Amino acid sequence: MAKSKTAFVCGECGAEFPRWQGQCSECKEWNTVTEIRLAPASGSSRNSRFSGYAGTQGNQVQTLDEVSLSELPRINSGFTELDRVLGGGMVTGSAILIGGNPGAGKSTLLLQVMCGLASRMKTLYVTGEESLQQVAMRAQRLGLPRDQLRMLSETSVEQICHVAREEKPAVVVIDSIQVMHVAEVQSSPGTVSQVREAAAQLTRFAKQQGVIMLMVGHVTKDGALAGPKVLEHCIDCSIMLDGANDSRFRMLRSHKNRFGAVNELGVFAMTETGLKEVSNPSAIFLSRGEEQTTGSVVMIIWEGTRPLLVELQALVDYSQLGNPRRVTVGLEQNRLSMLLAVLHRHGGLQMADQDVFVNVVGGVRVEDTSADLALLLALVSSFRDKALPQELVVFGEVGLSGEIRPVPSGQERLMEAAKHGFTRAIIPWANRPKQSPPGMEVIAVKKLEEALEAL
């Protein structure tokens, strides 16, 4: 009997060490190194585990011009928003990891997708957390067809691959990867070693058999995917389904995609009959009242391959504290501090004794630097107690010297704003269009002072 070996792996970055240590020397995190037990290094087992990981059947060396450039076939999921996040559909032979908070709707979304695909192709839904009766009851509650979707209740990766070879499905769902286990690894399911080996075997099976593998992943209390970081490295696409408990809207965002753009955003609404697509996401983020309010402005951000109109609110009030508060919801707090310094230096407005609160309406997380100019104008509006026009939209990046820098896809942003009835826009000078959209006044500025004068 072959002797089992152990290794010490960091749960954050996946780095391996010969012995345990308190701090990972790669990612500098503390108490993340855990011991795992490796499978026996027998000859046949070793060759089967590591050969053809990327789906190749041979070891021939080729030049780049000999590689086939034919486009990989894609399968439509039945949801336009999901296909958008995946880059145009699901690629045959790809491994997709879907994460999200408990109750976000991961299993509901996949059940809706699989019931729709079952009428067009052979599918297999593997559940390891719920019983078959629980899944059937959910499908009945959602009003989904149940006569063609093939179901399997199993947690053994070897048994799942055996059944999949016999069934020959085109799409397989694994719900979830944290409860799957590999017989060769002598540790409990959910540990670093089990999750890593289970994901590696399922990914290898998907590439060798040409099967689309959809794996559900749990998240930690910090919002990151549970398990080793190598889990996100071995799969082809990683998407997250986010949504606050008090909101009916769910945001599907791509963090990694080998077959499409990252940071793509899809919006769904949770209803009694499951998740419904939101074809016009800008409409749900622009639920503004008829009355003009100070500190409110509409900005145009770029998410993946499309523009989104989002309302930004700012509140500036005199602080009774020695250290005024800087609170942001949906924006980076460090960027707010930087822009306040730019506003003081180049705009002549001192807010050192003011509490500043910033909120992005709708629960959207904005990482686009084009929100800088909109944030500054909202702060000035609240500080001066002067409302901005409701038909105004703003975008542009602000530099440390007060210059307004251009942002990508300026023309597309203006066209999206014109579709929603906005008639005035303040944009960077370098993004000025050759011809403004019909009925829209475009104000192009080079410096922060010019933008403040345009208010």
C-alpha cells in the first residue's frame, strides 16, 4: 500500500509549503495555512490524474499557425442577462463557478436554466445538499417543466463522472462543490484538499468530454468564495450573484472569464415564480422623485460592455466631532478623501469640518473612475444647498491637478442618457462628440473650475 503524503496549503492564494507556518510568505495572510493529505502517487493513478488536464488527448507539439482558430460553439442559457455575463453564452467544455450569499438565488437560477435547456438537449442536475424531493417541490412552486430534467443525488465525484459518461449530458450542474468528495483524499468534504481535488477532477472531465460544468460555490462571511484560491484558477469562468436581503434585485457579475469580458453585469428581479431578467437596468436605478433635491446627480458608469445610469447622492453637514466622518456606500472611501482634497485645492471649497456621506442608489458597487466628476458636483450641491437640474447627467475622471480626464466609450454613454430623456451633460473635453445627440446640450470641460462654473 502506497504511503500517503501531506502538504501545507494556503487557503487564500493556494501556495504550498513543506511545513506549517503561521503566516503565508506569498500573500502575507495569517493563519491560512492548513495541512492536506495528498493521494497516493501510484503509477496508474498518477497518470490518470495529471494527463490531459486541459482536455488534450495527445502530447504533440504544434506551432501557433497549426492551431485551429474555429470559434468555440456556445449554448444559449435562455436568459439574455446570464449569456451577457458569460460573454455570449456557455462554451462547450468549460467549467463555470457560480457563487453568492445564502438565499441569493443560485440554485433557483440554475434550476430555471436547466429546466429550459432540458427540452433542447440532455442535461443532468446533481444535488448534494438538497434531496430530490426538495428540488422537485421548488420546481413545482416556480411552475417549471419537470418531465425532461435528469436528476441525481450524489456527492462522490467518481460516481458523478461515471453516471455522466453513461448519460452523456451536454450540461451538468454540481450543487455544490463544497459537499463533493474524492475517494483518494482522506479528509472530510469542504476542506481545502477536497475542494481542490474535486474541482480539478470535474474541470478535467468537462474539458475531456466536452461537457459544460456549472458548479455552485459557497461564500465566506467576507463575501469571498470559500475554499482555496486555486479553485478560481482552475475553472474558466467565475461569476457572483449578489443581492441585499431587503432588495428584490440580484446583480450577476463576472470576475473571471476566459471567453468574454470581465466585470460584466446582469440584473435579475426575484419574484414568486423565480428570477426574472431586467432588460433595462438603468430604469431601476433612476427611481427619482419629481421634486429636486440637493446633493443628487445622475452619472453614467460603464459595466462590462454597456453603460448604466445610476443616481449618486451626497450629504454634507457640519460635524460636531473633532474628526469628521467620511462614509461611503457603493464607492471607495479612499477615493472620496482624495477628491475632497482636490476640491479644496482646485475648487476653493473647504470641507474639513463637515461630515460627508455618499450613497449610490440601488445597491450598485461602482469601481469606475468616471464617477469622480459626478461625486464632486454632488458634494458641491449639498454643501451649497443648491439642487442640480434633474435633466443633467455627468461623467468624467478627475486628476490630482484638477484636470478632467477622458473615459472610455464616451459617445455610447451620451446615447444611453439621451434614450432616457436627459437633455444636458457635463463631460470631459476629450470626450466631446463630433455631433451631440438630438435635443441634448453637451458641456465639455477641461478643469474642475470650469465644471463648477457650469452649474
